[in-house]
Amino acid sequence: KAGVTQTPRYLIKTRGQQVTLSCSPISGHRSVSWYQQTPGQGLQFLFEYFSETQRNKGNFPGRFSGRQFSNSRSEMNVSTLELGDSALYLCASSLAASGRATYNEQFFGPGTRLTVL
Amino acid sequence: QKEVEQDPGPLSVPEGAIVSLNCTYSNSAFQYFMWYRQYSRKGPELLMYTYSSGNKEDGRFTAQVDKSSKYISLFIRDSQPSDSATYLCAMTGNTPLVFGKGTRLSVIA
């Protein structure tokens, strides 16, 4: 079974630009979560989508947005890029949504390394 | 106070040593506790998860959870150079996963 794939793997942008990152979950997984990973803050939750609906949102500004398509593929968008947005953006998929009192393993993709100059 | 605290290291040990990695947390609603391993330029991969308090063993790895102290540990026995990676603790109750910042481990041959 193929794992979670993310494209592109590396991206260089300049301040003020916008960027769209893509994530294809494991076949059959309906939940996709996005995380930002930086050396200073670690792994921080951005948002989660399940069946095309945003289920949870982390504490990030409105410049960060996402969506999920009917085939469970997801995209996240960052507008008006800032230097501090440079990070590894990770996508994780799971069968069910979080927020349920049962264990729900998340499988991570390799990430997209975004550099903002 | 952050919800999950983890010493970032780095931690350097000789091959064959027993490694102890730890996290503390503040949210008593957390029920599931996980350890992820992340190699350089890769996404995290799940090593083990534990529900509530107790121990869980898987080969050379043992996870411990003490909910009364809000403290979790991962022990690696007979550590190998291939164990060199960043180890992240993560936990959840009815919420998205909350991660520690990760501990970078180097096992020296």
C-alpha cells in the first residue's frame, strides 16, 4: 500500500508570495492533518480535514488555509508569506478523524520543505 | 507552560547503551501516548503507543506512562547506530495530537 505523498518536496519562495502544498493520503484514509515543524517550536498542528470538512484548527493566522477534495486529497495554502513561515510542512492521514475516544494512528508523509527568502 | 515538555538534547550514547527519553505534560485529559521516530529529511513514523498508565514493550523498546506524575518515558535497550534519529513524544485525549519538540539521539559505534 502506498504511503502518504506530498508535493513538492522542496520549495523556495519570497516574502509576500503565496504557496500551495499538496498531500495525497493513504488509500482509504479520509482524515488529513497538516503540521508545521520548525526547530524552535517543534511540530505544531495546523488543521484537520475529514470528508471535505475542517474538523479542527490550530492556533495559526488566517493566512494559512486548507481544503480537502472528494478523493480525500488535501491542499494547504499560505498567503502573503513571511520569513517565519520557513518550515517543514507535514501531512498525516488516518482512517478516522481525531476527537474520538479511540486510538487513531496517523501516518506521516515526508514533508514539504518551504524556504521563504 | 507548554502542554508537552521534552528535552531537545542532543543526546549522544555509545552503541549498546540503554537510552532513556522522557516527556512531561500538563493536560490530564490526555489518554493516548505515542512515541515517533524521525530520521533526517523524513516524516515521523510511529514507534509505539500506550493507552493510559502502564508499560508496553516491543523488542528493544519499552514505553512507560505514569499519569499520576504526568510523565512518560521511552527506553531503548542495546542501542544501535541505526537508532540515531529525533524521537518525538505525542499525546491526545479528544483533541488533535500534541507533540513534544523532540530529542535528537546519536548512537556512536
